[in-house]
Amino acid sequence: MLDNYDEDLKKEMKVLVIDDVVYMRAIIIDMLSRLGITNVTEADDGEKAHQLIQNNPFSLVLCDWHMPKVNGISLLRMIRFSHDTKTLPFIMVTSNQKLDDVKECIATGVSGFLLKPFELEKMEQQLADLFDDVVLHHRTLGILNEKVVEALDKQEQA
């Protein structure tokens, strides 16, 4: 499924994994690595994750729903309300299957779900389903970064 995508591109992608349980973060990071995605940053709560997102360009976010300080749905709202991150692909990782909560998440603009417990194949399918969006977001970040560098070069030359 993800084999159709360039290995270098997968390694370049910047993924943020957010979960307050260190063991769960390790599982997700290991699965991403087995899929060829190795540029991963981790956070243990939504507050830290929000700071990271504000200061770093990410291609994809995988976030637990239930966390201290700022939970997954609140973080998703903050991301969607920010002009700079409103299109950032966001996968909610949760054991929460309450219909009202799932509807709220969808209405807020979640890109996908991984229901715990999940296996590598489920993660690969979820990523394959939205990988074109992730690639587009990653390339947009690259284009924007190039434009920022060009603008700074022009300012420096002036």
C-alpha cells in the first residue's frame, strides 16, 4: 500500500506522535519505522504537542484522544482553527468508540482514526487512505519554506 511511495519521501516526512503513555508512543513509532517513516517527534501531552506544532512544520500528526492538560479533540480544534495548520493531516488514535465523540471528531476535521488496539496492517491502511494528503501537505511545507528562504535572501541583499 505505501510501497508505491518513494522511500526518501517517507523518510523526509515529519510526523508528530502524541500519547501520554510512553509504551504506546514506542509502539506507534516502531510501526511507522517498519513502514519506512522514521522522522518522528514525540510528545506526552497536547499542550507540549501544540507548542511543537506552532514551532515546527509537521507532515502528519498521530494523537491519542485521552491525555492530560490538552486532550486530542481540543488539540485538533486548535490545529483546525489556526490558519497555518488547518490542513495538517491528523489521525486520532483512541479506544473511544462513543458515536457522539466520533461525530464530534469528524465535525472538527479529523483526517482518520486508529482504534486501539490496532495492528501494523490497520495503520498502513489508514496511512495509505490519506497518504496523498500527507504528501501534499509535506510538499506545501517545502514550497513555503523555499519561499521564506527566498524572501529572507532578498531582504538580506537589500
